Amino acid sequence: MVVKTVLRASWLALWLFVAGDPFTGFWKLNLAKSKLPPPLPQSQTTRIEASAGGIDIVEEIVSDKGERTTVTVSAKFDGKDYPVNGSPVADSVVYQRIDSHTIRGVARKAGKVVVHETVVVSKDGKTLTGTYSGTDAAGKEIAGIAVFEKQ
């Protein structure tokens, strides 16, 4: 069992090194394909640098009122909480790499879980889809699907 796990992890790391990580790139939110709760942003772009060991994310969001927000995260896939900077929703996140095209995350605000997310890159590497659920600042349940296209 341990040998299988080590071989799988080694294969994943080698594949990501040779092929380039499918998450890495510049992504733009496609509002028409997404199913998001209001208020909808005017736009959102995400720059991701990913590897088998971790991920760096910079999101640029323009709200429905034209306000700009930058959210940054630098995290490893080691089960530990890492700070989220610039987000009114979360102040930390834990990411888990499921496979080469799937990442799961749990975001917290003041230690309380506020969002569960699963992010998948399509096999052709052109679409990134994030599915999430959780609670907003008022305690209301939220859920959505955000579809991004690689630029």
C-alpha cells in the first residue's frame, strides 16, 4: 500500500514537471457559463502558479459597484492552514491536491469553516471550474459554480 502511494505521488510529480501544471496560467471568469449568487462581479481574473507541492494565486476582482479587490494565497498541499490576503470572506485556506486536474480547499474565517471548494481543470487545459458551498458573513448558505477560461 505504501509503495503504491509513493509511486503514485512520484508519477504525479514527474508528470507535472514534464507536462507543466494544468492549473498554471492566467484565467478569466466567464459570467455567462458560471452560476454565481448575486451580486455578480463585473469581472474576475486569476493568475495561478502551481506545482505538485503547492500553489500561488492572485485574484483581481471588480465588484458589481466597480470596486477592485486583490486576493492572494501562497499555500502548500500539506494539510496546513495558509493565510488568505485581501479577502473579506476568508483569512486562511487548506488545499489538498487530489490529482493532476483536481484541487480541494477549505477556507476559514476566524477559525470557522466558511467555504468548501473543488476546482477542476478540464482535460484539454482550457477551462477551470470551481464548485463551492459555504456560508456568507451573515450566516446565509451560499453555493456556486465559477467557470474560468484560460487566456
